[in-house]
Amino acid sequence: MSPEHETVLVIEDEPAIREGLEMNLRAEGYRVLTAGDSPTGLKLCLKRQPDLVLLDLMLPGGSGLDLLAALRKEGSEVPVLILTALSEEEDIVKGLKLGADDYVTKPFRVAELLARVGAALRRAQVAKAAEPARVRVRVGRLEVEPESGKAWQDGQELKLTRREQQLLLTLARHPGRVYGRDQILRLCWGDEYEGTSRTVDNFVCSLRAKVEEDPGKPRHLVTVRGLGDGQELCRFREVRAQWTRLEQVAGRVDYVDGSLGAGTSFWI
């Protein structure tokens, strides 16, 4: 990727340094974003997703280290180069442990900084090219990436908790399959979980609120009523032929019971 297609975010509170970096980076062909404080820098980075960040450690509104930690917590893998004074060796070490890719000490030579920016971007490109293609499971308007647990709806990433990711991934892997509460607990919480199976209900409600246009009339996470609490999945398969209707709609299957009575709910 050539510099004119790459974006660098400069987060630096000293106007003279910030403007000088912007001018030199633009002269090299990079697109440049700038921020003078930590909150603005974090917001810009998450929203605009630059190819590299130049990050000063001493910032208004929060330290550069806190900003870096917040980026990594959000799952951002953007390359980060720390800008720091030579006397801040301890902070350099902390930054590298938090996931910074390199550092430049002030005062710095522009040629060296530009060389380090180019090297960090090349390393990122090589690493990205070496990654195996990630597979996504698509169910209707939803997409789930098994490797990362991330999910998208109409191209927009959903903000899910780890448990919600596990639940959605479990259900999306086999659209149309019906799961009981106990089965979901085993798959998502593990055999050692000692809580009530009603925990599943809470997480299904939470997940519906995030993935359904109308959680009260769900299209993806559908409750299927009709099996008693004692029925296991194998028993469900045996009596499935007794059910009176089967409707398949994009991303969902409704099993409508005509004979078995109310009982455990199942989700698909």
C-alpha cells in the first residue's frame, strides 16, 4: 500500500510538534488526522481506524498509556509509535508491554521518525497478509466471525459481551437447529456451571435487544414452545414428525407444535 492510501493519526498536545509532524507526513504522501488530547484521540482512532498512530505519552485528559490500554481493550490492533522524552524509559517499557510497536524519543530527527513510521506500516501489512482468511457465518442479516466472536448486522458491528458472542455463535453455526436451555448452558457456560438454566433466558433477551429490529417479535432468536422440561434433544427428534407445521423464513425456522403441550423453550 502506497503512502497516499495510508492514514496516520497524530495524538500530540504541543501544537508546534503536532503541526510539524502533520506537515512532514503529508509531504511524504500520508493522509493525516490530528488530536491534541487523549479523549479526542481515542474517539478519532476508534471511529476513523487509521493505519498507524503516533502517540505522545503526556496528554491532557488522560495519559497516552491509558489511551493505548483502552485501544487494545477495544480490540484495536492499529500499530502505535510512542513519542516520549528520553527520561521516560519506564513509560516506554510499559507502553511496549501494552502493545505499542515502537517508540521515538524527543527531540527526534524527522528522517528517523518517518523511517520508523514506514517500517511499522510495512510490518503491519506483512502480518495482515500472513493471516488466514477469516470465515463468517451468515444468517439472514447477521454475520458472525467464529474466530473472533465478533458479529455484524447489515455491515455494522454489534457491541456484544463475551457471553453474548458465545451464545450467538453457537446458534448461528446451525441455523434451524433447536436448543434447550440445558444444552445451551453446556455449550456456552460449560459443564461446571452451577447456576440456574433460567440464566439463558436473560442472555437471550439481552441478545435479542441487540440483533432484532423488534425484540418483541423476533425473527432470528425464536422461542419454540411445546416440549416438557424432561425432554432431551434426542427425544425432540423422535417426536418432531408429530408437529403440525414447519415454516422456513430467511434465517429462522418456526416449529409449531400441535400436540405436545407447553414446556421448555428452545432457540434457533
